[in-house]
Amino acid sequence: MARGAYLARAGDCAACHTRRGGPAYAGGRAIETPFGTVYGPNLTPDAATGLGRWSASEFWRALHNGRARDGRLLYPAFPYPSFTRVSRADSDALYAYLQSLPAVRAPNRPPELRFPYRLQAALAVWRALYFRPAAPIARAPTAGPVERGAYLVQGLGHCAACHAPRNALGASADAAALPGGLIPVRNWYAPPLGPGREPGVAPWTQQDLADLLQSGESARGSAMGPMAEVVARSTQYLGPADLHAIAAYLMTLPPGPLPEAPPQPVDAAQRERGAGLYGDHCADCHGKDGRGVAGAYPPLAGNRGVVAAAPDNLVKAILDGGFAPSTRTNPRPFGMPPFGPSLGDAEIAAIASYVRSAWGHEAGAVSSLEVQRARGQGGG
């Protein structure tokens, strides 16, 4: 059960199976998708509404094959395309932990999906196109950190759910390479994983990556948005060996392709305006040189989030504020106030364009239209 509790943290199971303010793992959390809304089911051992009548083998089948106890096909909002890689031993440990929880009677809410996505026949077609159960995991005695990291990233960590682009039917494309992409509905940009994937950014070290996963802060930047939630609920609880194993695996990923089109350069007038606004609103914390303050304000110079191919995260941080997660090793992180209420779209575009072109950066300009679109999407 102790191992199962650790694995539940590694898989961030509570994120989808606990509604805000509700009992842990009792379900009810609304998960918005491009096809409608699904609701995380009850994982407590309640016999009527939870997993009380499930066997360990039926639980394993749900993880490995994406089928419910009664044989129904599960919607891939439950990331069984990743969980299929979880070993039977780890599945049994997860099952034991969930069976040890207090039983909560909480009826499951049916999904609210558009036609034809709610049909089992449509799911069968999707699975035929995009899903194959993984081969059983063999625990080789000589397996090293990279293999352990691959197991966590590709399996329970289900990193491809955010860090791989999706096609029109919601299937992850190039999931093994984790090339990054825009998270559906939430509209945050999940950057490519691995070192030096985007131009102008120095490679992270294993320690940088481990620090970010453990505390939400590193010498290279801070976790914000959906990643801050993952750190707060999941990765901060992983042991040092697993954190470094994840980092070691990510460092083996090959560089991804460069953007097909060169970025739109920042013109002199926008850069000058942005420099002035940056000096008025940002330099006191992030420094005129963009280096920030260690342990307090993240650097902007050399920050991959600043010069990412998609500027969405930078724009959202300026609009809505930037908040790193509160973690055991960093319980009181510094936050950044939102500037959306006080600055217009053109001003925010100028600041974003300035920091994307300052300090040796060569990222593209940000337009007022991009800021307006982000403002309309909300913080997500």
C-alpha cells in the first residue's frame, strides 16, 4: 500500500479523480476536452459507486487495455495509452492502495460528449487506429536510471498527454519524442522535453530538471500553469533517484525539428517601447539584465519559456500573473502580479517582444492580436 500511495502520486491520479473541495479520489472532477466534458470516476472502495467490487485483474485491465470492469471501452481522457506501460506489479500496488482508502459513496457522472464521440462504436474505431496495448515490462536487474526514467515518463507520468501534439481525433502524435504542443482547451504551451530543443536556449542540466520537478524552481526558470499543478500534486513527492532518472531519460531525447518558418523579427519601435515598459514594470524583480534573483524571481535571459516557438505561456504570465507551486522545499514561492488589468494588448505585446529579443534572444515578435486572443481564452 505504501508503494501504491507513492505510485498514485507519480501518476497524479488525484488530479482527475478528486473534485475541488471533495473527498480524495471520490471522483467528480470535470475534465474538458475538445469533444465535450468527461468526469473523473470514483476510485474509493465503495461497492456501489467506486472500485469496491473490482478485482486486481479488472483494475489491471483498465490500465493496460482501457476497459472497464463490465467490458466497456474507456475514453482516452483516462490516459491508458500511457498507463498500458505500467507493470502488473505496480498496478497491483496501486490497486492495494486505492482499496485501503475510506469508501465514499459518490455516484459517477456520465460524460457529456458530442455525437458521435460518445458512442462505443466510435471509441472502437479510435482504438483500432491509435491504440495497442504495450508489451509487459520486464524488470531487468541491470536496468539503469535512463530505463527507469523512460518507464516513469512514458507510463504513469503520462507526459505525452501534454508534451506531444494531438491530431484532429485527439490522439497523441510522436508521443515517444515528446516534441511539445499546445494543450487542448487550456491553451498553455507544453514545451518540447529534452535539452536544447528550441533555438537560443542553453541546455538544461540534470540537476536543473530535477530541481524544477522537486521544487517548481530551478536556475533556469519556474513551473507555472498546468506544470505548476503537476509539481504541486505529483513530482515534488518523488524520491531523488526517480527525479534524476526522469532527468537522465529526458536528456537522451534527440533534438526536435526547428520551426518551419523563421520568426517575425521585432521592429525597432516595438523593441524601444517594450524596453521602456519593461524598465517600468519588470526590471525591479527580473533585473535590467534579465537575470532575476536566485531563489526569488526567475531569470528571463536564457529562459526557454521566454523564447519558446509559441509565446502563449509568456503572454499568459504577463496577463494573469506567474505563480510557482508551493512545495515542501519551496513553501513560499514568490509570485508575479497580473498586468492584464492595467496594461493594454499593445503594451503587453511590446513587453513580450522585448524580452524575446533582448539579452541575445532571437525569438519572434508578439502581436497585439496574439495578446487579445490569449486574453479571451483566460488563464486556464
